[in-house]
Amino acid sequence: MKVSCLCFLFLELAFYNLVVGTETQEGSNTRVIGGVALTGDKLTQTPFPQWLTDFTGMNQWPGLDPPYIPLSFIDMAKIPDHRAYRQGHCLRVSRAACSFDCHVCLRPDDVGTCGKLSQTFDDGPSRASLKLIDSLENRSTFFVLGINTVNHPEVYRELIKHDHLIGSHSWSHKFLPSLSNEEIIAQIEWSIWAMNATGGHYPKWFRPPYGGIDDRVRAITRQFGLQAVLWDHDSFDWSLISNRPIKSEEEIYSDVRDWKKAGTGLLLEHDGVERTVDVGINVNRIIGKDQLTVAECVGGIDYIRTFPID
Ligand SMILES: *[C@@H]1O[C@H](CO)[C@@H](O)[C@H](O)[C@H]1NC(C)=O
Ligand SMILES: *[C@@H]1O[C@H](CO)[C@@H](O)[C@H](O)[C@H]1NC(C)=O
Ligand SMILES: [Zn+2]
């Protein structure tokens, strides 16, 4: 079969079901379908490794719906059966499920803030990430999509070269609480395999797309050894590229100045497209380099394991 050469960029929709406009900075060959921008000019892709063929029987990276591959270390009996729910459909979501997106509920092993106001970037790696990497003054944390990782391996390796911390943001940015247990596992396992195949490491930190996490999702991510990372300051940069921006650039910068005075917090930003990358660069100038990676915020490790890659 021919290897698909599409690369995907994802736009954070956070708590809103916004219709995403067609404005992008990715060039005229970009199409936006249901909030997902597809560009059609991929030059390189992470080779599908032999160890993954041996394990999965496959020989190319999956599309937006990765197949569920059973794993011996996942105990399905440990996953509570909280009902699945769609994004924004919170009325019947029980408080007992500890949903972050519905109730801003955090469990003790979630990371929700930081002792120093620190930036985090979701949805890459993308071509726009390179500009950000060039201008960041300090180490930062990037939560990457597996499908973007295998389609931008050279950008991913730039992140590693500049010593940024990389965590998982799932394989293809689905709202996880709406999925079956098997589909959630597939989103996690393929994102980890993408990072391992591209960067030779197994992640420790996980940012759920749209902040969509409850105890059912946590019971799965914990079995992979992942710790969830949320945020306490949303920059709303993602809304700049929607039809209904919530904040202008100037309002974002003004918020950041206020938060800087308070001194602490974890800031949600995006490096999927140039518009939000430009915001990230300006925010970096405002906050300065006195920032921490998520691992440093909580005194944790960067990666669970690193593997030599050739
Ligand atoms: C990670 O990659 C190495 C090869 O570099 C492989 O041996 C190992 O099984 C992989 N582990 C995971 C969890 O992907
Ligand atoms: C980041 O900033 C801290 C404190 O300002 C500094 O100690 C550290 O060396 C910087 N790290 C990098 C990679 O620039
Ligand atoms: Zn995202």
C-alpha cells in the first residue's frame, strides 16, 4: 500500500464547539475539515519500525482512527465504567467521575499549575514550531500529537536538540471521554509508539485534548505510566483562528502581564499554526526565561525511559 503523505494540524477547541474557519498560515494547499487542517506536501515521515511491525502486524502509520492493539499490561478491570460523554455535554456527567473539562476537577496526581508562570505548547510538531523553537529563551514543554510527530520528524528532533520536554497529546486529538476504552487505549499507545520511533523515548506527561479527562480516561493513562497535565491559565490563542475569537492578541498579552505579576501558573498555548506561534513568541518575551518545564514544576522525571535511536 502507498504510504499516505498527508500531515495533519489540529486546532484546540477547548470547552467550545467552535466552527473553525478556513484561515490558516499553512499555504494554499491547506484544507480545513471539521476543525482539522490537512496539508498535502509531506516530504519526510518517520519510518515504520520493524519492532512495531513485529508487534502490530502493520507496516505503516495509521490515519485518524488508529487500531486498538491489546497490551498485556493493561487491566481492563481497573477502568471504572463512567459513562462516555461528548464535549460540552456535561449535564449527565457525574461529579464522581472527576471530569476536568466539565467540572475543573483534578486528582492528586494531575499537574494543574506551576510555581513559576510557565508556557506549554500543544498540537505540534508543525512547520510553525520551528519559528518558536528558534526564539524560545528557555526550555519549555510541548505536548505533541502522534500523527504530527511521524509526519514532522525533523521538527520533533529539533525539539529534542533544544532540550525541550515533550509529552503526549494523544495520536489524533479526539475528545477522549467520548471514546470507548479500546479507542482511548489506541489513542495513547500509538502516540507513545510515534514518540518512541521518532525520538527514542517513552513519555511521562500527558495533556488530554480539549482538557477532556475523567477517571475513566485517567485509569487508562495511569496504566501507561503517564501523568495528566492540565492548566490554570488558558491563553485563548486557539480562538484567534476560529470564527469567533474570544480574545485579541492584545487582550492575551494583557492577561499574561497580570498573571506574571501573580507569578505562578501553567499557561495553555499552541504551536500548530503560525498565528498562535507568533503569540507564543511574544508571550515568551513578556514572561522571560524564568520558566519551568512541567517536570520541573513538580520535581518529576522527563521521560519514563529513553531508547537509543540510530
Ligand atoms: C521503543 O523502541 C525500541 C527500539 O528503539 C523498542 O525496542 C522498544 O520496544 C520500543 N518500546 C515502546 C514501548 O515503544
Ligand atoms: C532557563 O532559565 C533558568 C532560570 O532563569 C536557568 O537557570 C536555566 O539555565 C535556563 N535553561 C536554559 C536551557 O536556557
Ligand atoms: Zn490540542
